[in-house]
Amino acid sequence: MKIGILSDMHNDRQNLAAALKVFDREGIRTVLCCGDVTDPDLISLFTGLELHVVEGNIDHDPKGLARAVARLGNGSTFGLGYSTTIEGKRLMTLHGHMADVLSDAIRSGLFDYVLHGHTHRRRDERIGRTRIINPGALGGTRSETRSCAVLDVGKDQLRFVEIGA
């Protein structure tokens, strides 16, 4: 199963729309968002998808985001963290601004994948049995090109997709 991973949109509607087109071409129906959506109005762009959003440090209207995500239906969720099992693999999604929480999740050995954002830098690293993925940022300040990621969980294949490059 392929999933879409994105983070740090910081209200960049254009780059989010481009990332969603990539996911649509890939046949992705489930998207994990590692935080910093910022504006609850952006959530409407995810209509028809199953979306799981974690709260980032720039998400100053968490109640508005929670309401917007709830309106999507499809089992979509909003919270401080999100964990699930896909094809027998355990995934944890966090924003990453609470470094101790992120570190604990990575070092716990409980997850096959820990997904996070916050740094605006792509990351694909293994620590023990855990693969740590940061899709990079779609908006905000950056030191890299803007990007999202496609993860085929069953095949353990990750691809970063540059947006607007």
C-alpha cells in the first residue's frame, strides 16, 4: 500500500495542491501529515482522502484543524500523534518539535516507521529496526527544495518528490 507523506505546509496552497496531484497520480488514498498545516481552510483540499494530521508548533488553531479534519470523514484524524499498522508495519507520526518525544518513539523499537516534520529537511535514516522519514517542507522557510514523499509500505520503498523544482 502506498501512502502520501507531507509536512510543514505553512499555508502554501499551491504547493499542497501540487503534492496532492502527485498522490492522485500514484493512486494514494491515505495521507499522513506531519504538522504545521497552519490554516484549517487548507484541509478542504483533502476531500475524498483519508487524512491523519498531527499538530505542529505553528498550528495555532488546533480546534479549528480538528473540526476541519472531522468534516472530511473517511476515518480522518487530528491529534498530537498518530499511530497505525499498515500491511503489518507499525507507523508513528509526530511533528518533531518535542525532540524528547520524537527520540523516545524512535528508540522504543516499537515502530517500523517514525514519520516527522518540523526541520524542513528531508530525512531517510534507520536507527535499529526503525526507519525515520521526514518528507521535507511544502511551505515556510527552507534550506531545501519543497517536497513530499511517497512510501510503499509493503515494499519498504520511499521516494521524495520535489514540488515546484
